[in-house]
Amino acid sequence: MTMQDNFSAPPSEDDPLAARRRRLIFRANHRGTFETDILIGGFVEANVATMTDAELSDMEAIMEMPDPELTDWLFGRLPLPEEKATPMLRRMVDASRAKGAGKTV
């Protein structure tokens, strides 16, 4: 066993989506509010590796949405407007509400 065997190979730079995935992880974890950093960052980190080009585009569009609106939708304080309800945003809302369902208030 060589020293090299202990390390995993770095992500392939040949993957055209690798840079987009890295940017999304950073942006999702640096939204500006602690709550959205946790919700969005956790969702992105858990799902970004399998996102397709179209899903990455959808997620990038979500990153452009204002934090107050996004937070209200994710926490269920406001319903998700139909015109904003992309498949990715629906997945995020469902995931965040499922996490919240296990909490006692």
C-alpha cells in the first residue's frame, strides 16, 4: 500500500459540471442568514453530486431568489407560489418541511 492509496482522487476537471457544483455548494452555504445557510447548504451538499445540467440550472436560479421569500417558503410560513414552484424548489421545500416535521414546538 502506497501513501497515494490513502487519498481519494480529486474531482475530474474533465467534468464540465464540477465547477458549477463547487460554486453551488459555496453559494448555498454563504447566503447570509444562518437558517438558510443550514437548510439550503445541507440540501445542496446532499444532492449536488447527482444533479444534472438542468437541475444545476434550476438550483442556480433558486440561488438568485431573495432570502426572505425563500426562507418563508422553506419554513412553511407562506405557501410556495405556483409560478415559482420549479421541480427543484419543490424538492427543497419538501425536504425542509420533512426535517421540521420531526421537531416539537
